[in-house]
Amino acid sequence: MKTLREVADELVHNCKTGNEMHGLETLYHPDAVSVEAGAPPGESREKAGVEAIRGKHHWWKENAEVHSASVEGPFPHGDDRFAVIFDMDVTMKGADQRMAMREVAVYHVKDGKITREEFFYAMGG
């Protein structure tokens, strides 16, 4: 079983090298939950299960052109959580709107697997 630090370091490495899907297969519990700060109208902020989280990644790849991205961390918290800071320069396809995005992600780990991820970011408005 992986330690919190091993899970955190591997997740950050996967994000930095574009191997997020590998991380979904190896680091996440099958019933993991992903929670966004906000959701499009009619959709839930929460996605449950690795398949649903994989769907979020697919949607992002299809709808966002990432010009640059950086990952900072991990920042461990006790023996069951860690945070990561993501900075991105993206253009949302179809909207022709280029923007800088910054978010903090908190990952909860139990028995060597990520069981929950929560994303914090400024909402438009």
C-alpha cells in the first residue's frame, strides 16, 4: 500500500508529464468522488466513480485548449490529505475566450488510494 506522500508525489508527477489517465487507473479508488467549485446549469458539482472522473477529463480535453500549465506541490496535511495548486492559460473552444486559471485541489487518501478530490477556484461574476 502506498503512503500519502507516495500517492501525492505520483499524482503531481502524472499531472506534470500529462499522464493523468494513468493516475486515474493506479491512484484512485474505483468509487472516488470528484467535487468542483461550481457546475454548469442542470449538472451536479459531484461526479462519483473513476469512470465519471475520466469523463470529466475527456470533456476538458475536448473543450479547452491549454496553452501552458504548471503544477505546484504537493502540500501534505496530516496523514490523509494533500493539496496541489494548478495554474493554467487556456482558451475555451467555441467561446474564443482565453483566460488564466488558478485552482487549489485537495485530495483525500485512504488505504493508499485517492477517495475524494475537491477543486477550489474563483467563479466568474
